[in-house]
Amino acid sequence: FEVHPELAFMQLQIDQGGEAAGLKEGKTSEAGHAKRKALLAYVFGDTLHTALDERVARHAQKDDVLDAFAVLWSARRIAAGSAVVLPDDEPRDGALLPMVIRY
């Protein structure tokens, strides 16, 4: 399945009562990190904080860790059958594979 972290962040924002639009804060800015961290912390709590604290030892960038958790959130929704599918008519390629993004 194809997943896009920024679509996941948008849906997390909507689910938490926010605007139905992409995040205004850039993903590598401090404001962007704070916004994305807050959205994910609502779902993952201390697990997210632990991963972010340990990222330095693994040489992972903060935005990459946040994106990974957004993809994990999407994967859970895909497994549960509750993911949004774009486009909703699920076009297929020549090998009949769906050409969609799920989040």
C-alpha cells in the first residue's frame, strides 16, 4: 500500500477537531515538529516520546521519526479497514494493481 505522511497528519488534525486542510507549519520547522508531535502524541503517547528521545543514538532526524509514526498510524487504519482511499474509485495500472494512497 502507498501511504503519504502529510495526508496522515491532515487526517489526524481533522480527527482531533482541527481544520480540514494540510498543516501550515513546515515539517522541518520547530513549529512543524511541535504540531506533528502533538497530533501523534494524542494517539501514541509515551511511545512516541521514547522514540524521539532515542533517535539521536540512531542518527534519525526528528521529522523522519514523526513521519514513521504517521505511516504506522495509517497502517493501523488500513489493517482495520478504516483508512481513507484516494482516489476513491481505485484506478488500476496495467498489472491491475491499485493506484491509490491510503491514510
